[in-house]
Amino acid sequence: MDSVSQLALGAAVSVAVMGRRTSRVKAAAWGAVAGTLPDLDVLISHGDPVLDMVLHRAETHALLWQTLASVPLAWTIAALQRERALFARWWLAVWLALTTHALLDAMTVYGTQLALPFSDHPFGLGSVFIIDPLFTLPLLAGTAWTLRSGRPRGNGLGLLLATAYLAWGATAQAHVRGLAEQALAAQGIHAERLLVTPAPFTSMVWRLLAVDRGHYYEGFHSLADRQPQIRFDRFDRGAALEPAVGPLDPVRRIARFSGGFYRLDQAGDTVRVTDLRMGQEPSYIFTFEVARAGPPLQALPVAVQVGARIDLGRGLAWLWARLRGLPAEPPR
């Protein structure tokens, strides 16, 4: 999730754990710090944009390493606050702020390596968008209410509403997946993989991505649609390029990290690989140039990120129409 959401979650969790045992302002501040710490790995450069992508949300988001790190962090906070007698409480607050950060990230589609060092599998449920005000605002409002009034009820209510929203997102995702599977079968599309993720800033509109060996199919569904019919547009995955560039390290890494939701294409004399999970046709954030077309084909020494974002104005206009259940062509 975005930094504001993680800050708000860490603060709310810490205030809930510490209760009246210490200043709620101090609890919120230290919780916000702990909730932000895992994302400082973005400051680490690996010298390659593909490595920067796949190694984000790695060790700093691993539950074991977070558990070990929570002990000295909590001891430091307790010492600075001169509250060594509250070490156990500070440890619980810090541990929950760290681990809920990682678990929340795993509910987005990006990929979070929770199980390091035992496994580097990137967990990504994809039931909540990376920025969603309906998750964040209850946390901010609830914590602010408690800090202002001194009553814990506001903070508890904010946590409850935020958690309920995550549960709603997972439920809606499962419902839309069922509709997507029916639509694919009705249209004779035999997909090897299906991804169901929310559109930006909402859990009311969902993007559907299906892939087979040669193509990928993109569709959208709004929970406000009167008719549950889903149209899928078909696009080439670039399978013809796979024998030449599939063995390249950047392509192998993106193929694994994306769970198979990737494409290859050639733009001029450049061969590119794209993670299809983040963005929508034709604009994807994580597109990388990996080789120069031949003959002979020449791998680039370092991949070059050339991703693009969707036009904000057109995207928001389309999203607003789909939120109301109105038919609208995706902004291509």
C-alpha cells in the first residue's frame, strides 16, 4: 500500500496496543515510524531497474526478519521514552506495526516476499488497490478522534472499518472471479491464468486479465453493472520472441515475479518485457527494454524502464462512468 496508508495503520495499531499506558501521541508517532520503516528499502539501488522492482518488498517485508528486528527497535523506543518497564508492550506495538505492513502489502497485486529466507515467493492477493481512500480514511479519522478526545473508541472503530473493508474487497474479488470464469467459458477462451484486481482507488470496478500461451485478454466489470456481461479484448503476448529473449535474466525475473502475467513485444529495434498486472492496456508502469533486435539479437547490459502511466484525466472520466454502471470504452 501507499506510505500514508502504512503510516496510518502503524499509528492505529500502536495506539490500540499501548492504550493508556503511555501518551497516545507518542504511541501514534512511534507506530507511524514503525509502519513506514519496511518501505525504506526503496532507497536501495541494485543498479538495475528490474532488480529494484523484484527485490522491493523482500527482506524488510519478511515476517521472520521483522520479528527479529522488532526486539531491538522496541528496546530502543522504550529506552528513549524512559519506559523500560513497558518493553513488552512496546515490542507488541512495534511487531504488529511491522507485520501488518507486510500483510497489508500482500493483499495488493505487487508481490510481497513474506516467507524469506525460506522462500522468495512473491505473495500478492490483489484484492485491494495500492491506494484506496476507503481503507485509509477510517484509520486516519479514528486515530485523530482518539488523540483529540482521549477515548479509545474512535481508534478501535477505525481499525474495525478498515479491516471490514479489506474483507469486503476479498469477497468482491471472489464474486467477480466467478463472473469472469463464466464469461471466458461462454466466449470460448481457454485461459491458463486469470487475474482479478481492482481498478484504481476503488473496489467497485475490477480489471480482469486472462492469459494463454499466445495472447492475453483484458476485461472490466463494475459491481454497478446491470448486466454482468464482460467483454474481453485480445492482445498478442509476443510468444514468437520467447525462444530468443526468454532465457535473459530480466525476462526470467519478470516472468516469475508476475506469476506469468507478462508480455514480450518489439518496438522498433528494441525488445521489451512488460508486467501486465500493474496498469491497463496500453499503459503499463513496469515495461523494460531488455535487448536490441537482430540478427543477431543483443541483450542490453542493463534493462531500461520505459513504462508509461494512463492519462489521468481520461482515466478518471472512464472510472467515474464505470462506477455508475455506465458503459464506457477503456481509455486506450
